[in-house]
Amino acid sequence: MPTLAKSATLGTLGLPAGDHLIHFHVGADTISFEVTTSQPASEVSTAPAKRHPTGFLKKWGVTARKIEDETDGWLTHINDKHLR
């Protein structure tokens, strides 16, 4: 395992741009490390992960009732935003 002084900067690790998973062992005056996973910046995906249905609407989608009350601003807001 490579060893560095505790006062060393992260640039001293010599890692290229990208995502890295590193295990550190901190001693009294030194830090040793091991890079367990390294993914260069060119391989890092910035696309959001695909979302899958949770089943919430299937279970609860038909249970809401629209209650009208013109004096209640919050209820009107909820109705406008969430109910048809």
C-alpha cells in the first residue's frame, strides 16, 4: 500500500479525473491507501437512472376524494396540484 504523510494533499494520491473508491488506513503520522475501484471521467455516466413504478398509484390512486372548500386555501392548492 502506498503511504503518505498526514499533511499531504489529495493531489499527492496521483489519481486521474473520475470516480474512485479508496480504502484509507490512518496511522499516527501517515496514511496508507488502496484504490479498490477506479472509473475514469470519460466512463462516468451523467444520465439519470431510469425510474421504475413503485406501485403507489396502483394501491392508493383511486382512494383520494376531492373535497371542495373555497375558504381553505391549502385544500384548494392540494386539489389543484394533485387531484383532477
